[in-house]
Amino acid sequence: MNLRDYLRTSEAANFLGVSPGTVRNWDRQGKLRSRRLPHNGYRLFLRSDLEAFLREVERQGEPSDKTRRSSRRDRA
């Protein structure tokens, strides 16, 4: 495992243009694949997996409304 090929949750969120919570949700839902560090359980995302995910989203269009959360303003 070459750690330079991986991004932490916050870095993956910046790369994808979403919040870290969205990245964690997508991981739990199986939309993204993470690896876990054995000593602390932190998620790591392979950069090439994130690039493939972005290509797939661009090919299919925006994620469905079920995967997108409304803004705080919309929930108020």
C-alpha cells in the first residue's frame, strides 16, 4: 500500500466537491470503496477509485436526490 495513492475522508470530500459526511455516507452505502487503517480504523480512499466515481457520475448525471442533502437553509 503506497499511502501517496490514497486520500483521507476530508481530502476525498474536497476532491469530489462534497462534505466529509457525504463521503462517509457513500462509503456506507457502497457507492465508494474505502480501505481502513488497521491501527485506528480511519478510512482511506484510493485516488483512482475516486476518479472512476467522478467519471461515472459525469456519465450518468448528478447523483439522485436521495444521495444529496438539502442545505441548512432549506431545512429551516
